[in-house]
Amino acid sequence: QVQLVESGGDLVQPGGSLRLSCAASGFTFSNYAMSWYRQAPGKERELVARISSAGGSTNYADSMKGRFTISRDNAKNTVYLQMNSLKPEDTAVYYCNARSGLAAYWGQGTQVTVSS
């Protein structure tokens, strides 16, 4: 059974940091590119960052460049999102996504709230 389980979401003050984790199981993690998406209330889901299957290539949405870092540990079947200098507009549910060819899986999401 395929599972992607996100964790690490929390309430944080502006300027703070959080590290999200996504633990994968039920598929060959190292064969899949992994991404983080987010969806704020009333808005469409948007790509935050993507990392290639081996971890050698990363891409970020423009508004996250320099503040967020995606990484993965294929030995632990886990992908991470380090988020620094958080802003209120980063408030959203953050989702983990795995993709390989036509196969794609989603996690259930973790809430990140940035507020003073």
C-alpha cells in the first residue's frame, strides 16, 4: 500500500523556520521524483519545490528561492523541506508528491501557519 505521510507543520512566527518531512512507503522511493506543493485557502495548489530521484537536481518556485530547501534521503525513504524566513503568505497546507512517469501519489498534507 502506497503511503506518503507528511509531518512537521506547525504555527510559527514570521521570520521563523520549519522543517517538513514526508515519509514514503509502498513503492520504490529512489525511482521517483519528489515534490512539495502547497495550497492556501481559496487558492489553487502550487508547486513549491521538486527534487530528482537521485537528488542531483532541484527546482523551486520563484517566491521560495533562497528561503526553502528541498532534500531527500533515499536510505530513509524520506523527503524534506527546510523553510526559513517564513512569511504570513506561506500559510498553507503543504503536500508531498511522488511522480514517476504516469504514476503519481499524494500525501494527506500538513498545515503550516505563519502568524504573530
